[in-house]
Amino acid sequence: MQTKEKVLEVKGLKMHFPITGGVFSRVVGHVKALDGINFDVIKGETLGLVGESGCGKSTTGRCIIRLNEPTAGQVIFHSERGKVDLLELDRDAMRPYRSEIQMIFQDPYSSMNPRMTVMDIISEPLLIHCPEMNQKAREDAVHYLLDKVGLRKDQAMRYPHEFSGGQRQRIGIARALSTNPKLIIADEPVSALDVSVQAQVINLMMDLQEEFGLTYIFIAHGLSVVKHISSRIAVMYLGNMVELGDAEQVYNHPVHPYTKALLSATPMADPRAEKKQRIILQGDVPSPTNKPSGCGFRTRCPLAQASCAEAAPELRLLASGRKVACPFVEEAE
Ligand SMILES: Nc1ncnc2c1ncn2[C@@H]1O[C@H](COP(=O)(O)OP(=O)(O)O)[C@@H](O)[C@H]1O
Ligand code: SF4
Ligand SMILES: [Mg+2]
């Protein structure tokens, strides 16, 4: 990473989904999927976003591109057109920015129309965002993109079911690249693939990042997947961010008790490392409809004390530049 230029600033982002009940469908509660998260994304980096299932990772991605309408907060995007809070835009005003931010999903097959050819699937965003392009230019663009993701031109007229899981993810990546985006949010793009295929898709994404100067938010539930690809890692728990720092720091020297526990659950390449201080989490993640008061992690935290029930800890900056949401931990000297 050569610059510290920001691409995105997420500030105080909240997504509280209403729960309705009773005969009058009144709002009886809220799922606090995101409870005020803050982070920046730096140009050219890969920010790995990790945490157990249900902690709000997909909702973060979906709120950034407005597939969900957040309850509160700001999503400031640094576009070539200038700096803009995406949450203040209406649908029409949002469209040009949507072409600059694309999303890749865990299961690209479910978002592909089985009756559309690969040509139609990849060129669909071009029809929406570049209506001035003629058919020949669109076809050329699709052939170019297929080549870039390691598929053949003659596969353009085939249908999604004719491809393997890894190839379908390559088609999903080609579609995301079609509008020449600046930022790609990849939501568990390799979680459904075999381990051998995972590495191929991650390597492809890293090559494309370098060639096209892309910035990634890369979502995964475990730290081992993001370690290799990420410049920085952000760890989420129950709708909050608990630790954010350089990938190497977070992976090798975690400070938040939840990050430590998440790493204890990750098989280590070095068996000696595995012996040191394993933290096994007790109990399940509480429901986001009924979050504990204060620190959301306190019901499972080995360091919890009475004051942890009072106020939700904010992310604070440590000397090394990493941030942690717990007042009781420090970095090892
Ligand atoms: N549309 C929705 N309506 C109500 N609750 C939702 C909706 N989408 C997600 N949730 C809830 O928000 C929480 C976070 O979900 P999600 O962002 O999908 O987590 P993750 O991607 O980390 O597994 C979960 O409890 C989930 O059930
Ligand atoms: S604030 Fe308290 S409960 Fe939360 S992580 Fe720190 S010690 Fe644990
Ligand atoms: Mg998810």
C-alpha cells in the first residue's frame, strides 16, 4: 500500500431491523444487527472483516451499497466525482456511485438467472450503467473479462449450470469487474468452495487487485481465510467492531479477548503456537434482539468485570496504531 488515501469512511453505522408481532403487526422489538460501527477503508488495501455467523458482516456490506437502509450513520465514499455520503442519496443519485462499488456473493449461482448465458450475466451491469455502449463493444468487454478471470471466450454462450462452483465464482467476479469499480465488497466469496479451489480464487482476486488497482472489503467468518489476502483485519462481535489493525498484528498478537478466542478456534500451521493459551468460548452468541448491556461480549468474556455491564466500550487507539474496544487490555511490550 503506497498511500493512506481513504476510499470509504463508515461512521456510527446502525442497522436495527424492526420485529413486528401481534394482530396489528406492531413493532415489538429490534434486531440490532449493527450497533454503531466505525471504520475507514484505505485505497488499494484489502480490509478483512471477520466474526462468527450473525455478527453483522453481510449487513455491513449490504448497508454500504444500500441493499439495506441503515437506521443511522454515514457512509462517506471518496469517488472521482468527489466525496459523498451515500446514505443521503436517492435512488437516481445513487446509481453512478453503485457502478463504482460492486459486491461479490458467497453463492453467485443464486443471484444468476439460470436461463441467461454467461454473456448476458456479465454484460447486465453494462446495460444498466453504460447504456451508450453498443452490442459489439459489450461482447468485446465480456470476452476481455472472461480472459481476465481465467475462463475462455467460447464459454460465453454457456449457462451457469454448466460450470463448477469455482468457475461460477469467476463469472461473479467478471460481472463485478464489468463496470470498472473502485471498491469491491466480497461477502464470503470462497466459503462454499473446496479448499484447493479457495486458494485459486483468492490468488485470482489478488492478481486482479494489482492489475486494476482495486480496493477490497473481504468478508469471512474465520481469520485463517483473510490472513493471506488482508492488509488490515477488522473483527466484529454482535454488531460491534472489537478490534481493527494490521493483519499481521491482529493475527499474531491479538489483544481483544474475542479475537484471541477466535484465533484459538483456528487451526495453526505451527503446532507449537497451538499449545499456547487456548481460549475456548463458553455458551452461544447472545441474540441481537436481546443484547447484553454494556460490552456485548461480557457474557462470554474471561476478563469480564462488573463495570463491563455499564457502558459499551468504544474502539480506542493503542500505541501501535491498532484499535481495540476493551478498556482492560494492553499490547504486550
Ligand atoms: N432483513 C433482515 N431482517 C431481520 N433481521 C436480519 C435481516 N438481515 C439480517 N438480519 C439479522 O441481523 C444479524 C446479522 O446478520 P448478518 O449481517 O447476515 O450476519 P453475518 O453476515 O455476520 O453472518 C443476524 O441476527 C440476522 O439474523
Ligand atoms: S469490556 Fe469487559 S467484557 Fe468486554 S471485552 Fe473488555 S473485559 Fe471483556
Ligand atoms: Mg453473512
